[in-house]
Amino acid sequence: MSGKTLITLAIAAALAGAASVASAQQQGGAPSTYGAVQPCSLAGINPADHPDVFGNPEVARVQYGFVRGPDGNWQVIPNCESSVKR
């Protein structure tokens, strides 16, 4: 392939990706880059990927049942199901 062909393909791929993100945003959703955070479960969740939840300790505790432990790691509070506001 020539250099012009590769550049054309790269531009087409970038435009297709931008179009899918714009479509997801128009439909009211964010692009599904990361999994959804479920209340009372930290399974498969990286707090760094969810600053809307873990950036506010009050939101993490009240809406999801997560608190920071003495070691700085997030953990699920005891009796989580009964204490989370839905």
C-alpha cells in the first residue's frame, strides 16, 4: 500500500470512531469504555475509571455502599444492600 492509501484509511477509521461516540452521546449514553458500577460490588471495577463515583466519597458511600478502608483501598460496607439509597 502506498503512503496515501494508509493515510486515507487512518482518517476513515478516526472518523468512524468519532461518529460512534457522537451517536452514543446523542442517545443519552456515554461510550461504553468501562463497565458500569453496581451498588455493593467492586468486582471488576477500577476506581480510577469512575471519578463520578469514587471522586466523591459521599456518593460512593450513600449511592453505592463503598468506603475507603484504613489502607486507602475501596471496600464494600457491611450490610450494604440495606444501607444503599436507591
